[in-house]
Amino acid sequence: MNINNFASPEEYPVDLLADIFKKQQELAEKYHPIEKANGFIVGEGIQVGIHDKFGQHRIKDFCWRVTEELMESLEAARADDAEHCHEELADALHFMVELCLISGVDHEELEFVIEEDYATYGNLQQCMTDTIYHMGLACNCLKNKPWKQTQMLTDEPKFRFHLKESFRRLMRCFSCAGIPDEEVVYDLYFRKNKVNQFRQDSKY
């Protein structure tokens, strides 16, 4: 089961990113009790406390989920499998949006822009490195590690800056992968969302 099993949307919403956030919120609300039932510490709600050690642990988990999907996308690109590369980027976008949701970053704070001249950003690997770089710096603001006995407040403005930058760099990954515009990104997200709904319903 992959995105080719589902049709593109019949019409596109006016605010593409707002609709992506809405759809990801709905997915997250169904995945949340599944993860909790599987024994993972996910908190009581989707959004976590960025000053809380357990919330920070979950944020870092999502950063790693984005990283894994980016590496799968890069692996596909190196194998000249553009279709698979694009689907894995859609997976990365799912986790990136949920990372924003759990961190309290709203879609209105983000730049959902695919610029035309994507060649100016260098190669796909470099764009992915830049995305991971900013996620890493965002995580470095989260100081309450499992082995720490003295807890610290998060530098929230710095954390939010790097998280928003990582989202912007992810958009450059789409550009570097040859995605021409925001509607194509939405289409990839929309069809992958359908895949994830099928997985939820089929207890995948």
C-alpha cells in the first residue's frame, strides 16, 4: 500500500498548509492512544511541555523520525527512484508537521513556499543536512536530559527559531527533489495521509 493506491484531491483548499496541519492533527489524535497502549510515554495530549523532560524526549523522538524519513528519501534518490524519494519526503513532512504540533508551533508561523529556482540550493543531500542541522540546534535548546538531576528552562525563542528554520529547509528538500510547487507537495501529503488512515483502520 502506497500513495499510488490513492487519487489526488478533487480540489485544493485555499490554505494548503492549514489543511495539512488539520489533517495531521486528526492523524495524531488517532495515533496517540495507539502509542500509549504500546507502552510509550506520550503524555495526555498531543502538545507537550517544552520545559518538561518527558515532553523534550518526545520532541527529540520526532526529530529522529523526520531524520529517518529524510535518509530513506535520499537513499531512493541515489537509486534514481524519484517516486519513492517523493513519498519518503511526504513521510518526513508528516512527522515535521506533527513535530510542530507537539511543540506548539502553528502553521501561521511557517513559510510554506516552494521557490522556482531550486537549483540554487545545491543538492538534495545538502538540503537535508541543513534541515537536520536546524533540528539538532532546536534539540540542543532542550536541556532536560534523562541523566540530568538539575532541570533547566528551555530557551523558547531560540528553539522556535530553529524549528521554523528546519521546516523552511524541508521545503527546500522538496525543491531539490524536483517538486515544482506547493500544490504538488500538498498532493503528496494528501495521498500519504490516506495511506496512514488505511494503516490505522487496518491495525497495521
